[in-house]
Amino acid sequence: MKIVFAHGLASSGKYKMADSLRILLRPATVISPDLPLEPGAAVSLLREICDKERPDLVVGLSLGGFMAQKLRGERRLLVNPDFHPSRLLRTMVGENKYLSPRADGALTFTVTEEVCRSYELMEQTQFEGIDSSEAESVTGMFADADEMVHCGEEFAQHYPGRFFSYPGGHLPDYPQLKAYIVPVLRTLVPSI
């Protein structure tokens, strides 16, 4: 059993949710790469990994949910996806610190107007090509007290009947993963 985890902004493949999924879904393999900031490069990396590894599920958190959504043909679970990351990124122009360790040792990343425009362009086409089969391959989990992102209604418009709510904030902790997210994940991939 294989899962690809796509982390959020200012994070890395070593983000605690990836480790929590490894514990909660043992013996499943959780592949969690460090994603580049540039959206085209991030989606390309995820596509390469999916083509090579053939995961049973892609789990995307926040910005990772935005990226995972672009992986047409894959079964996906989007957790608090941010469908408009350019808005947040525009408030972060300049140098920023990573919040979890990166494999390359990088401690900071730089948001430029060019990066913001790249996201904005991808946002404009993110829902194109979603037919009924594609819509059925995507499930969304939304925290009822999310303090950062509010894209649940937009998700429900494009993925009808695929919306789940859970109590908590934007970044789910271990008890929330165990009690709410993993049970939904297990309905998507019963062999886990």
C-alpha cells in the first residue's frame, strides 16, 4: 500500500503529518517529498512520483491539496486545500523561514511576484477537465474552525457529495488525524 503526501506552504516532506500517517497506517508506505515552491515544478514532481510509484492515494494538505488536485486520474484526499494560494503568498513576498526541516538543508525560501503570478495562473485553470469520474476520485476534508483557508463551498461546487467536515483547525494534529481523517482515508482505500 502506497500513499503520496503533499505538504503545505513553508513545510517539507518531514512535516509531522507525514510521520503521523506512517504510524497510523502502518505498514503502508508514505512517500513525502520536499516540494519546490514553484507550482509547475511541484506538480511535475508529484506527477513523476505518481507515475513511478503508482500510489493508492495522494493526500494533500493546504497548499499540497492545491497541488494534489492537479493530479488528474489519481485518487486524492485533500485536507483543508487552499485553492487560492496566491492571496497568501502575496502577503509573504520576500524571504521566509521553513517550518520543518528540508532534505537539502535549506532554511529559507523566497516568494517573488513571479511566483505569485505562477500560482495565480494555475488557480485560473485548476477546475478545468473535471468530469463525473474525476470528481468521484477526489474527497475533501475541511476543519470546522480553520483559521487560514475557507475553500469548502468552492470544493463542494466542483466535487459534489465528496465533502467531509471535522472538528479542528487548519493543521490537523495526531488525535484529529486518528479520529477523523484516517477513518475517511480507510473508506477510500479499504485495504489499508
